[in-house]
Amino acid sequence: MVPSLLRAGLPLMLVSAAVAVPAQTPADIGLRPLPADAAPGRALPLRISGRVAAGEGDLSRYRRQWPGTYFEGSFQGKAVDVAVGPGEVSLRVRIDDAAPVALVRPAPGRYRLTAPNAGRHRVRVDVVSESQAGATAFGGLFVPAGSTPLAAPAALPRAIEFIGDSHTVGYGNTSTSRDCTEGQVWETTDTSQGVAGQLSRRYNAAYRVNAISGRGIVRNYGGFAAPTVPEAYPYALFDGKTPANDAGWQPQVIVISLGTNDFTTPLKPEERWKSRDALHADYEARYVRFVQDLRRRSPRAFFVLWATDLADGEIAREVAKVGDRLRAGGETRFAIVPMTGLSFGGCHFHPNVADDVKIAAAIGKVIDGRKGVWGR
């Protein structure tokens, strides 16, 4: 039986006993490790999507913790080097439109990926895992002698921000089974194939994912103590002190899904809410304030608040009440999208990729039916 603690968002890698899972070797995944004394190559100018903080050292130029961060560059030549810093992470490395190469929990170092020819190429590195335990580091992209760095890819005109919990992270979404070990969670979590990746590809939009498994609007799963998503949101890292630099980030669409962890477990006597009604009132008020805060930052954005029918429909009912309060306060640029009929076939009863496709399609239908979302 799957532990109930895992059903609605708290990652197995954070709550289970430690399990020794060997990392994949470069030979397994098609990347060749470079010796430590290899020439460093020339750095590619990068387009970075997601919150990063400055780091130090050749392998740690960028530190990040929110899922879904990705780095893009362009070059002319035959090879590109990926500099991976400390921290457990799962990456997907892609050249042009080729299938991505998985790099799961790699050792720090530089890895070389060979291009199909010596022409012009785009390279992208996606972080597809969570990093609640601590920040991970990325050193950048480099080309060896004989290849030439090119300008970073141009910024896309469309941008979508996703805020949520494990359902937005893509926790275990590529798994074919609900029963997963810690290693299988690492291997099957893929934010780039989750709702964010699916919807962003539909619109050829840049995306940012600000989501943490196990966290809610006012209450975390099972009542465990940790910052909720609105409390963690202002920071680039989960340390509560490294502020996010969101200058230049103006999404036209903001997609939020929060409530699973607020409502899928019973209240404990020691929690501050003495009744379910009190929890409901606190959730609704805080959610409304969170959207209002986001509205001040993104005055023209269209909001989509989506909710599953878990917890016997309690989540969806509460999100609908949040919508009522927003309308009463004069908010008009938003929609509520209830989701039913999901299989929850991913690890520990999380949405799988088929569910992610269905969710993205439902949200896309709402966006397509709203005039002026993309500024036209």
C-alpha cells in the first residue's frame, strides 16, 4: 500500500528512509565526461528561464532551486560541453529538435555532447526534478576549439508562469506505475513533460515554474511545518533570504493550482484551525490576497486557477469560492478550470503525462476562448 503521506504531494525523496540508488553513468546516457584538466572552452551566451541566483566557481555560476529552470544557447560546430555543479538534479540535454538526453543525478563535472554535424545548433538544458533539499548548481554551456559561440536565442514573445505543488512539478509523471521507489521517482519526474511543458509548447511560450511538492496556500500536507507556496514565492531559493529578481519577467498568463495539500488530510488537534470551516475561510482569504499581489506585479496577465476533484470535491469547491471573492473584488481577467476524470497514474497517485496533456488542453481551451490574452 502506498503511504498516504505521498498521495498528495510530499516527495518520497524527502520523507522516506535513505535508499542507495546509483546515478546513471555518462556511458548510459550518451554524454562523455571530460577530464578535470581539459581546456574549458568558450562560454555560450545564455537565455535563462526560471529563477537563479549567482554562484561561484566554474561549475557553479548559477544556483537554482525552483523546478523547471532551463538554459538555452546557440553555437556553430560539432560539440557542446555542459558544466554541472554540485547538488542532486535530473537534467535533459537537447540539441536542436533531437530527443533529449537524460542526465540523472550526475557527478559534478563537464560533459560533452556531440552534434550531428558542424552547422549551426541550438542547445537546451532543462532541470526536470525538484530540489527541496537544497540548491543545485549549473556552470553554463561551452564549446571546444573548432566551434564558435553564437548569440543567445531571442526571447519568445509569449510567457506563462505556473504556480503550484507536485501536480505542477510533474512529480513521477512519466511513470507507468503508481508504486515507485525513490530512484524511480528521480527517473520519472519530468517537469518539461508536465502541464507547464505541455501548455508552453502549445503556444511556443517561455515558461517559469514556481511550485513545491507538499505545500499549499495556508497549510502543507499533513500539517507539516515549512513555508507555504505564497511564503516561499518571493525568494529565488528556499532559504527565505535570497530575493527573487523577476525584473523583465512579465507573463501574459499565470496558471495556479494550489489546494491539494491544504485539504487532502484531516486537521490535527495541534493545528491552528479548530474547524474545517476556519481552514476554508483562511484558505480563501489568503488565496485571494496572493492573486491580488500577483496582479499588482503583472497588471495585464490572465489568470487560470485549476483544481482537481480530489478530497471529494473540496478543493474544487474552495477554488470556486476564491473565484467568487475575486469577482466580488472587481477582478475580471481570470478563469476557473475544474479538472475531472484524471487517472492519477503517476508515482504515488500523481497525474501522469496523459493527465498533464488533458489538463493543458482544458486550460488551452479557456485561453483560446479569451480575446486579448496575448496582447492582441
